[in-house]
Amino acid sequence: KQEVTQIPAALSVPEGENLVLNCSFTDSAIYNLQWFRQDPGKGLTSLLLIQSSQREQTSGRLNASLDKSSGRSTLYIAASQPGDSATYLCAPSRNMLTFGGGTRLMVKP
Amino acid sequence: ETGVTQSPTHLIKTRGQQVTLRCSSQSGHNTVSWYQQALGQGPQFIFQYYREEENGRGNFPPRFSGLQFPNYSSELNVNALELDDSALYLCASSLGDRRANYGYTFGSGTRLTVV
């Protein structure tokens, strides 16, 4: 059974900092891994999708890396902004997603 | 290209009642999955449908059931509602097959409150 752990559980930083969010998973037999953002009470917005054959994906200020063999993924957020405040969820996948508890990020002006 | 649409957005039900939640998949997607998210927790997998057949189920009792229609829209039905069923219910669609998917798109969710 896949288990996902995200560290830290919560993070509060001043605007402008570069951030690292960590995700680890127990079953490396995955096809891909997605990072999502969730605003309070809302649905999930896909940020990045990394195929199992890829090492990283980039979108704007976001960069996600994947080390499938060690069961780890990292989301880097450059030059954080108050609008980045949300919960970030990683989800490794075969045919369904498995989620951890997420990282709650607060970026202070 | 339309995204995933869920209805209703909010719902209040009484314990013991039945509820049906609806989901329209993103255009071109053939797989739909349902997740339950309790407050402060990550989403938990309920089940998945691929081309109208169940293709995996999480640790939820049989009173949670579903359907996928030929147009790939879907319903989640919950019978004999319990207070612990209060949660955000999320629908997600993807293009894939029985063994793999190519990235999920989520709807905005239905907030169910059981009183």
C-alpha cells in the first residue's frame, strides 16, 4: 500500500524567500507524480506532472524533481509571493492518486 | 476545453439519508475518480471508473457506490449517511487505461454536511 509523507506539515516565510517542499513515498512502482495546490475549501489545481522516466519539470517559478528509486520528490518555489499561500499536495500515481497530508504554506508580505 | 464540473457545490443532509453527487469529466478524459477529504487532511481515494466499469476501490464501505455513464460523467451515491461522512468530495478525471493515467484534473468539489 502506497504511503505518502510531506515535510514540513506547515511553513510560514516572509515574501521573497526560496522554498523547498519535500515529499516521500513508499512504493516506487509509479507511472507519474503530480503536485497540486489547494486553496481553503476549494478543489485541487494541478501544478506539475512528472512522468516516471523524467527527473524534473518546471513551470514558471516552480520546479519539481523526482527520484523514483528513492521514493522522493521535491517542489522548489522561487521568490515566494503572498499569492503562493495555500496547501501543497504531492500525489504519486499508478492508476490512482495517493495523497499525503500536504504542506500548508503561508507567505507573509 | 471545459474542465471538471461538480454539482451541487454545497449540500446539507440528515443522518440516515441518501445523497447523490454528480461530476462531468473534462472533455477527452475516459477515467473518473472520487476522493473524500476531511477537514485538515489529504484526499482519500474512494473508487475509480474506467469506461463505465469500476477500476479500483479504496477502504470505503459498500454504502459508497458509483456509476460512470457513456459520456464519462459520473455519480457518487452514499446511503445511510453518517456524521463522519461530512467532508469535501472531489471528483477527478484523466485520460488513461486500466493500469495508468496521464495526469488528473480535479473539480471544485462538493461540500457535504451531515447533521
